[in-house]
Amino acid sequence: MPVHSWTRHPVAHLRRWARTARHRLRLRRRPNRALASHTPSGVRPAQHPVTRRSAEAIAVLIREGWNVRHPPYGYAAMTVTGARSRHGTPRTRLTPDPRRALVVQDVFYWRAITGLSVEHITARLDADPGRYPPPGTHTAWPLAAVETMLTDVKYTGYQATGTRDENGAFRPVEQWVLSDQPAHRALVTPALFWAAQDPVTSVRRIPHRLLAPVHGSTASGDEKEVR
């Protein structure tokens, strides 16, 4: 009976097998150069058809003003009677949370009017947790929660998605999906919202509908109603 090489030299065989496995793993991880050479820089890869259809369906709901995700801090989800999805799930819109809406207004005021940093705002919130309850199950305010609040366009009264990239930076306006009309009560005016952004934010890149006061409400009026 012939003797296989791996029985005579098992160590050498295992080494060759390990080299082959590592080589195959590197090939599997290596990007497709042919595909990369034909993909323009900055263009996101094509989505799977199911993912694309899901994104398109969400965009339709956003344009109609419906809430499709967990409400941002300061809002609660309000079920709309008679409005249901194809699967029978009730449709919701955002409505101010009487207690937490005040926190949002204070945060924007501190940032836009008094110029406090996110770190100072977070410290001020943590100094009075009874008045400024932390989000979710947190016992203290995370910096990221304040940063997310200050860049959430929904506080201007419009539903929105796709406004920021994975790093939290604003995407080009052409990629934003906004409701066609104000969808819920605004907690801050568009002017106060943009005043709270980084100074390098260009007004020329802001959608015109967010530069005009929200019809039927203003920040000062909303603050009086909520307070």
C-alpha cells in the first residue's frame, strides 16, 4: 500500500495547508480591484433590491410626515386613529413630551444663544437630573446624546431621514429625505436650530423650507405652549 506524503511528513503538510488557508483568506478579504476601478469615489455600493425597496418605502412615509423610528428625546409617538400600515400596524406621528420638550429647548438655547460647548451643556444637565432627566435608561447624560439632539432636524417640525452620514456629519442636501410639510409641532425654530450648528455649516446648503418659519408655529410660541 502506498504511503501518502502527509503520513511521512505530517509537520510539513500542516505547514503547507496553513499557508494555503492564509492565502485563501487574504484573497477573500481583498477588495475587488476590477469593481473598485469602475466605481466613482464617494459613491455608495448598490443596495440589495430588498434593502432598496425598504429604503424607498421609508422615504415615502417620511415625506408624508409619519414617524418610522423611535421618537427623539423630547417627543413621544402618538397613534393616529384609522391610519394603519399594510400589515395592520398603527401609524404614528410625533408629539411633544411635556417634560422633556423643555430640556430640548434649553439645550438649543444654551448652544445657540450662550455658546456653551457640548461638554458644558452635558455637565449642566447632569447637575440637575430631576429637571433634566437623562435619555432612556441612562443615569447620566452621554455626550453623544447631546450631540445627536443638536443635529436632529426633526426638532424643526419636519420628519427627516438620511441627513447625516456614519460619522455624524451632514450629508449633501440632495441626499436628505424630508416631509413635504411640517409633520409635528416644532420645539425650536429653524433659525435657532442652525444657529446651534457648527459655524462652518453653509446656509447655501440648507433646504429653503428649513430657512422659513414653520407655518402655524414659532419656537417662542411653542415654548409658551409647552411650558
